[in-house]
Amino acid sequence: MDPKTYKFDTLSLHAGYQPSKNAGSRQVPIYQTTSYMFDDVDHAAALFNLERGGHIYSRMSNPTVQVLEERVCALEGGTAALATASGMSAIFLTIMTLCNAGDHMVVSSQLYGGTVNLFRLTLPKFGIKTTFVKPRDTEGFKKAIQPNTKGIFGELVGNPGNELMNMPEVSNIAKEAGIPLIIDSTYQTPYLCRPFEHGADLVVHSLTKWMSGNGSSMAGILVEGGTFDWMQNDKFPTMTEPYEGYHGLSFAEEFGPTAFTMMARAEGMRDMGPCLAPQNAWNILHGLETLSLRMEKHCSNALKMVEYLSNHESVAWVSHASAPGHPDKELAEKILPKGTGSMIAFGIKGGKEAGAAFINNVKLASHLANVGDARTLVIHPASATHSQMDEATLKFAGLSHDMIRLSVGLEDFEDIVNDFEDGFRAAKKPRLVANK
Amino acid sequence: MKFKVRGIDTFASTGGRPFDKNKPLIIFVHGSGLSHMVWVLQTRYFAFRGYSVLAVDLPGHGLSSGESLKTIEEMGDWVGDVIGAVGCKEASLVGHSQGCLVTMECVAQHPEKIKTLTLMGGASAIPMNPELLKLAEESNPKAVDLMMDFAHGPAGHFGGHPVPGLYHLNVGSMIVQNKEIKDTLGVDFRACDNYKNGPEIAKKLDLPTLSILGAQDRMCRLKDGKILADYIKGSEVKIIEDCGHMMLLEEADQTLEILKKFIAKNYPLIN
């Protein structure tokens, strides 16, 4: 006897939506509205006081966005989710729900540049300080925890160097300390990894990337695993003690495995308002319908690309967890059995100048500040995504000036290779000139 | 809030309002392996409308201490003791699934204390599938997956939770897995399987009673819910179409509206 609950591909097409409640519309409708009619005064009061479910104002929730939230939640194996205007706003909302002024976070050093700056420069303005730890330094995460630490945050596969954080072991450290582990799983999508199954408590995504795949829309999401006991210690008073903003409601007591998301929506969306536009939610939903198919092709193209780059005379080094000799290969095989994703970092011989020549001369690959598009993307992080970091921070984050970040797309592999050959040919020229 | 019942620390949600023993009391009793958290879309409404609400965690469940009670009869008696433990003399009861058997037993053992009875997803007997029972008693998480499968109707399997962003099946699953499965779900399933007094007790009930049934319920099938309602003298029956066993979440709004009308008619606030 086995449960007949729907599986991954079915959920990616159907979860969170019932046509019978939407005029029989097979496709999810776009509810392009700001607000929702109340039945009467009593109904309005009940909605505002979280006594019943429903929509009030699209800053807080929207029926189209709700489908996206439930769908991603189902795919991740979570209890609740909250979609936001971008991945960065999902991270900001998560930290602002978790922390108060005077609190501290332990954070992996290898992150998207914007996330580094959030923790390094912006959150201190709100009195929230961070200790950065290199992703492979598992023991370092433990040592960095202070009495006022409220969580550990990291990308499973770090951007852009592709170093892995040992999520199961770091999760044990977080559990011992009574704090949640928050994973940015944008690179993996739930197709490659479901972090809750490896000890994460909260997951954030930029849905702008592989989840959408079409490069059309910004979106982010916070997903709750329902695994963390907020009442186990006195570290999270805003979750456990009566909250003045809702007549003394204790979110942990009332909502248990969905308490964090309820708080993030009730307080964070109410007061900060980084809401997702329904049109954008609809665009992301379209992408999700083909998530499995796209991720398979992303990963198979990436494997071929790793082999091609590893054997190329113009390439100094390649970083991808599938690459022979990658320090995290064994860990990746354990927690990313379906594939290690389509992000590759490689060093080009000739350094920064060669890198610039390469990027300026590829035509099929797009030079832009995004990853996870269906199209192949390239960028030189030190001069773009991570350019606001100083030298020391770049080094600590594992970035070098010869590094090119590659997001492998779904094009025919031979076409990507032909394009790269043009880039590599151009990259050799600056060195020839220099040698003269 | 936390209070003592038979000397054991007991937790009950008060729906977000301070408990007031002078207001009419409604006690909500959860189903197998679950906790007070399943009632949040009913309890807060009544708590903010002049009632005192207790969504109890049965012993050993949710935030209550102690060990799980092993028989429905013990659980029914325990709910009766809750009323006195909080300084009240009477209450209305609302039960879901196993909670229906428990609340019926409570009425049978403490008839003077109970004013009305609401049964959601109930039946006069809840015999367990032997394989499911074995899995639960072995703390196998598959028992929870099967329970969530059976407990939700076809529409509920797609999601569409009344609270934006929540995903039905995993919420229920995490509430059950908050405790050792064999100590809560295993004990509760065994208690349901052993309980045979339902039909006889139901025939003797003599108080305003409401049965809320899901047309697509696969845990306590609609026909069994109707049979139970037929046993109870004068029982009202409301059927929610396109809904499974978890009507309190799957169709929380409809469930609340039905309950509101029943409570207003049979257990009104005294001005």
C-alpha cells in the first residue's frame, strides 16, 4: 500500500490550483486587482485578524501569486511559502522576520554579490551583524555562533565559485545551537535538491532564474519546512510571545509549522510590501510547468561543457562539482544525485584582459547579469556582479580576476562550443600583442 | 495557555484571546496524531466573538505533556475533566475524526457538562486498515503519508488552501511528525480501532448535535457519517461537496459558516 499523493512533475503542473473554483479555467487566471470585496463587516474583521483565510489587498496576497506559492511549496516539500518581488527581497524579508536589532547571523562567504552586500553593508544599518565563514569550513560555522546568533545562511552551491556547503553537517550545527538553517537554493531548484530533506529549515529562491527559465520576470520566494521548533528556546520572542500587531497573537503557538511564513506575510508584507505582481507570478508558473525537462537538459549540457572546458588549451581551471578532482565531488554525489546544476566557473589563460576579450567576442552566449535563463549566459564577476566588493572581500569570496561565470543554456551543445571557440580565439590575441 | 489536568501540564490554544472562565466555553478536540493547530481557522473567530475557546492538545500531543491516553473512553473522560480544570461548569464540544468518538464519549460520561456537540468527519466506528495501523505503531513515516493521502479529497490533493501560501498535505504531515509517530498516531489509531461503543452511545445522545460531512471523505466515508447522524436524535447534517476528511482546512470557510450558525442557534451568547 503506497500513498497516491501526486509526484514532482504532476505537482509542477497542478499544485495549488483548482479549475472548479476558477470558472473552469484550465490555465491559472491572472487576478490583476489590488483588492477584494468583503462579504460584510464581520467578514472583513475576520480577515484582518487572521481568523479566516482569504485575500484583502494584493500587497499581502493575490490569488495568482497564491498558486505560485503553493506550487513551489509542494515541489520543495514545505508547509508554507511566500512569494516576493525578487530573490533579494525574499532574503531581506526572511532576515527581517528572523532578527531584531542587536542580533547576529553566520553566513557563507560565497554568495551572489548582492547578498554579500546585504549582509555586509545594509543589515548592519538595522543593527544586524554578520560573521562570514568559507563554505567548506564546516567547523568555522560552529565557531562563529554567538549567543545572539539567530540563524545560519548560505547557498548550497556558492556563487560564483561553485564551492559546496556541507548542508547536512551545518544543519546539525544549527540544530545544536537551536537556530534555523536557511538555504538559498536558487542554483538547484527543487528538481536537483530539496534542502528540507537534508536539514534546512527555511529555503529561499530567486524564481527569476531556472524556476522560470524564460528570463522574463523577477520573483523570489521564501519556503518554510515546518521543521523548526521556535518554542525550544527564548531566542525568537517575536515568534513566541504575544504580538501587539495582531491583538496578542503568538505565531508559533497558533500556526506551528507555518508560523514563520505567517509572520513574514502578516508583518513583513504589511509593513515593507515587496509584493510580487500577478503577471510575473503567471510567467513564472509557465516556466515551472517544464522545470524537470529543462533541468535535465541544463545538467546534460553542463556535463558536456565541463568536459570540453577541462580539455581546452585556453582554460586554466574549471570549477563544477561534477569535474574530476573537484573537492566537493563526493558531497555533491550524495546531495545532488540528479545533477550538480548548470553553473560553471572557469579561469581563462591570460587573466582579466583575456576574459574581457572572450566575453566581447562570443555571440550566441549572452553577456548579462543573470543566471538560469534557457539561453547560455556569461559574465566576468569581478567587473560586474561582484564589482562592488573590495580586493580582500573578492579574495575571501573565492573570486579571481581570470574567472568567467557560465550559465549553461539549452541550446544545441555544438552551437555553444562553436561560439566559445570564437571567444577563445579572440582571447588569445591580447596576449600575442603583449608578448611582442 | 498551559494548565493542569490531573496534575499533568496541558496546552490549549485560546484562539489568541486571554481565557475567561465567565464566557461560554467551546472545546475543540483534534483527530489522531494531530494537535490544536488544525483548528486555527475556526477557533480565532469564536475567541474574538465573545466565547472562550480551548483547542486542546490531548495528553502527549502537541504542546501537552504526559503520555497519550490509550482508549477513547479515557480521552472522553479527560475532556470532561478539562472543563473543571479551567474553572468552568459546562461547554460545547467540537470534535474532528477521532475527536468525534472522544467528544461523544465525553457527553456519555459527563452529560451534565455538555451543551452542544459538533462532529466533523465522524463515524460511529473508525476501524483502521491493518497495514496503516502497523506502520503507525512502527513509527514509519509512510503511515503519515498514507494518512494525508486518505484524509484529503481529490480537490484537496491539488492544494488551494484557504490561507494563502499554505500547502495542506505538508502542514498536516508536519503536525503529526512533530512527535514520535508511534507514541501519538500509533496509540490513537489503536484506540480508534478498538473502540466499539459508538453506535450505542450515539443512540443515547440527547443534546443539540451537528454533523459536518465531506462528500469525498475517504477516512470516514459519507455513508458512515450519515449512519452516525441517523443514530443521534435530531442531529443536523451538513454535507460539504468536493471535500474530503479535512474539511476544517480544505473548506475552512464553509465549515466555519456552518458552525457559526449552529453555535448561534444552540449556544448563543447571553447579553
